[in-house]
Amino acid sequence: MAAPAGGAEAALAAALADVPGLSRLLEIDPYLKPYAGDFQRRYKLFTQTLKNIEEREGGIDKFSKSYETFGVHRCADGGLYCKEWAPGAEGVFLTGDFSGWNPFSYPYKKLEYGKWELYIPPKQNKSSVVPHGSKLKVVITSKSGEILYRISPWAKYVVREGDNVNYDWIQWDPELSYQFKHSRPTKPKGLRIYESHVGISSHEGKVASYKHFTCNVLPRIKDLGYNCIQLMAIMEHAYYASFGYQVTSFFAASSRYGTPDELKELVDTAHSMGITVLLDVVHSHASKNSEDGLNKFDGTDSCYFHSGPRGNHDLWDSRLFAYSSWEVLRFLLSNLRWWLEEYGFDGFRFDGVTSMLYHHHGMGQGFSGDYSEYFGLQVDEDSLVYLMLANHLVHLIFPDCITIAEDVSGMPALCCPITQGGGGFDYRLAMAIPDKWIQILKEFKDEDWNMGNIVHTLINRRYLEKCIAYAESHDQALVGDKSLAFRLMDAEMYTNMSVLSPLTLVIDRGIQLHKMIRLITHALGGEGYLNFMGKCVLSILNINFRGTVLFVLISPVAL
């Protein structure tokens, strides 16, 4: 039964009173009025959580610096302070090279709310008992009597040595760490993003390094006219073929490319070129690894995650965070700040936002655009409030911070200000555009391309919610698919791309369409543009944005 008109008007008035900018949102899109109560509820959950953080933790600024106390830290007196959250543990201990791997010689003291702490005095010469470069483990005794060796969730550096299957936690505490020399560049008015993967940035058959990317790739990115890079696969991940989307250590920069200082040098060098640096951050799920990941850290199937089926993503075979948990909020918000403060990143591309927003994680959903799909019980408001908190935090500490949402559902107001009841993101990825190009290339002959339909797809976006347009990203070029260049030219990519061989009709057509696809996507598709470095080391086409639009063929390096 529909609510009486007077009741609906009273509910709308209450929502407008509680959400300061909601009237502006409803003015922009009046069709959202029936859902004003949803925006009201989300905003009140956000403000209440923020108030709770203020009262219990002294504010979100202090709360988000928890990496300064959790984990393992050298104190001013040379001692070592250690802190963990393991609510399901019976006992917690620190072991490693420093203790001869005796598992129980350094026990933690149990605190309130599942926290544990340990202080280890310095040596007589005031040096730390755990020197830089030594191996560590947290030992957990579970309530069932198991003895579990774990890596701290707050570990700053982990490595896999030789043929070892699991990663080792290394105490990263150099006497002299990298000092940034250059300030952050001014926030670009129009983003031109080069989506990059350090490991595949070389034409050689090996995992490339931070140093290689800094010296060889950054200058080319700058020369091509991009003003932003988006680095994927930086957060440590045990499974390399996951392209960074099965994170095991959230505070550790991937050691397969080099050291933390070398990543800092990469970011600093990019800043010296006026290039903004975004991190592809994965807070939508985590690897199921327990030996070197977050899973079952305290011996239970919960801790950082939901227990039972709700804590598992069936499609990704990974664990799902319990975003309503106080300590999970501490961990994830601190993680964002860590990458901004410690490594100098300028913002984030949030991966898997659709999975976070809905209890169904977007699986089996078509998202027709009917507004009822974006509101109601299917929305996971715990994770939505976390995203609002995340955007509030990063823009609070760095007003020029850039956040991009990878959301395929098209949730209304995701890129509107939080004061309007929105998600607070600066941009969303225009994910319908690459799908449209794939559909066209697979299903239509060249002469049957419907330009009206193409233009409609390119400009079909929410008013005042900025989009990043792209013809293809890693999703199309790497994850079980193939790049546009291969769709256009396929096998001849291997035999006819050389200037020493005759130009064939397939190659000629492919290059021309490749240029035009990217040009019209950049021109109409959004308020920013993204291009992926790709997997093809034979040929990748890019647009040079300086002055006249030029089209260049880069060979043989994948740029």
C-alpha cells in the first residue's frame, strides 16, 4: 500500500533536513525523490560512524594513522613495540631470526577488544633486537589448540625467496630511507591516465622492476602527453597471474619489482615530470591465503572478514571484508592513508566497487538502469558507508586527492558529494564503452557501424558525475580476452607489422580503425581518458596529446 501523500511529503522533508545537500541532488535528478529516505539513511550512518570515531578514537585523523602503532615498530629508545588485533586467538607471540625461531619466548599481553601488545627492550648498545632485513612471524595459538605461523596484517615488506611457495615477512627498518625531493603536481583539470603494470613494462621476457619503469617507461609516458599514471599490482599479491587482485599483504609494496625505496623513487620521479600517480587499490576482497595473507589470521574464519558464506566471494574465490567491524575500518582507512603518506600516491582507483555495493556482488545482474536496482535490501550499506568514509578521509587530508570508482552498475550519486548523500568519488569508469567496441567488432561489418548508437553510448552518462572514458583497459586486454589491436588484426600482428614487410589491407584497416576508436572515445566518452599499456610488445597505438593530435606506432616496446 502506498504511503499517504502527507506522509511521503513529511518523509521527504525529514530527509532534506538531515542531508544538507540532498535538495541539490534531487534538483539535478528529480527521479531520485522516491529514494530520498535511502540517501537519508546512508548519510546518517556515515555521520554516526564519523561521530563514533571522534568520540572513541579522537577523530578520523588519528584513527587512520593506526599503522604507526599496529604491526612492529622501533621506538626512540631502540626498543620494539608490537601490536596486533586477533580476537579469536588464545595467545599471540613474536618469533623470528632474532629469537632463534623459538615460538613462545616473546608473548604478547592481551588487551581489551581482541588487541595484543608486546614491548621488547633494546640491546645494551641501544640497538634493536630485530635488525633491518631479519625475518619475523606472529605465532597464534588458537582456541582449538593449533599453533599458527602468520605474517602481520600490517607488515611493510614481504618477499618470496627462491622456490619457496609462501612469502616471508621481513623487518623493513633501514637507517636511511628514501627522501622525497619533489612536491605533488597540481591536480589535472583533464585526466589523461596511463594504466600501467610495472612487471610487464619491459619487452624482455622477465618481470620488470621499479627501476626499469622509472628510467625507461616514465619518460615515454611523459613524452606521449599523459599527465597521470595508474599503477596496478602494487599491493603485495602472492599469485602473480592475478594482476594484483588477490592481495595478501595490504601495507607491503610488491617486492617482486624491487624495494619500497625504489617504488618511492618511481613516484617521486613521476612527480618531477608533473605526472599524477594513482594506486589501483583493492579493498573489495582479499586472497584466501592464510600462511601469507589475512585469511584466518587469528585461527577463525572471521577476524577481518564475515564468517560463513557471506565472507566468501564465490566467483573470485576470495574473502570479503566485514566493513561494519571497527577494526576492519581502522585497517582499511589506515591502509589508504599509508599509501598517500608513505609512498606519495595522489589518489586511488577503487577496484571491484560493484561487488562492494551489493549483497549479490553484481553476479547475475543485468543492471537495466531501473532505479529500484540501486536501493533497498540488495545494497550493502556497510560497505557503502566505508566508501563514503574513505572518500571523506582522503579528501580531508589531501584535498586534491583523486578517487575513481570501478562500478559497472551505474549507481546514482556515487560520484556526487557526500553532503548530497553521494559516495564522494571524483570519477567513475565508463565501463559500457569498451563493451560497446567489443560488441561492434565482433558482431558488425565496418559499413554497418551505427554512429548514432556509438555516440549515444559515449555520451550516455549521469549529469555532473564525471567519467573516465577508455576504449580498453587491462580487463579487455589481459583478463581472458584480447586487445582491440588483436581483434582488428589478429594473426597478422605477428607477421605484417614490420616496416620491412608489405602493408596489407588487414593491417591498414586495423591501424586506421584503432586510431579512430581511440580518438572518438577520448573526444566524447568522458571528462577523463584512460589507456592501458597492453600486453602486445609488437604494437600499441597511443595518442600524443601535445598540440595537434598525432597517432604514433610504438615498436617494439609495449607502451
